[in-house]
Amino acid sequence: MNFDEYQKKASKYDLATETSNLKEVGFIEKVLGLVGESGETADKIKKILRDKDGIVSNEDKELIVKELGDVLWYVAAISRYLEVSLSEVADCNIKKLENRYQRNKIHGEGDKR
């Protein structure tokens, strides 16, 4: 499955009314959901570092993959609300990274590296 197929299939599970108005509850819910699921992913990794000396078990990996799936769902929904395909988001990101790589700016801070 490619990104756009995923985005289309995932939209079935969005119970809010799709909108590009950033003030609408459905859009805000997606942004907050992304933050929450990202935090859950980070928390699982933190606990592996703290409690398991950084060793990832198959069960840990499975749980992290599920959380990453939730992160992906929210990214797909936010992109859809903004009327941007998920493949466009991915392509834009690769172009940005390649530009930084070519200029030896992968390390460092800030969006305008």
C-alpha cells in the first residue's frame, strides 16, 4: 500500500467532520491526537531505556509499531484536512532532507538549516 492509499483508507475511521478551518474541533482534535500518540510512543521507548537497559523485545517492538501507526493516522488526517496528500508530505520531507544533506546541514537546529 502506498501513502495515498493509506490516507484514503484511514479516512474511513475519522468520525469528525472534515474541515480546513483550524478552529474547528475536528482539526484541533487531530493535532492533539498527534501530540498524544507521539508522547505515548516516546513513553514506551523511555520505559525500555529505563527498565530494560535499552533492549527492545519483540513485544516492545509490536507495541511501538502500534503507536507509530496511530501517529501515522493522525498525520494522514491532518494532511487530508489541509487538502494535501500524504505522499506529498513524504516527498516534501525527502526533498528537505536531501537539500540539508547536500549542504552538510543534517546536524544542527532550526527549520532553515
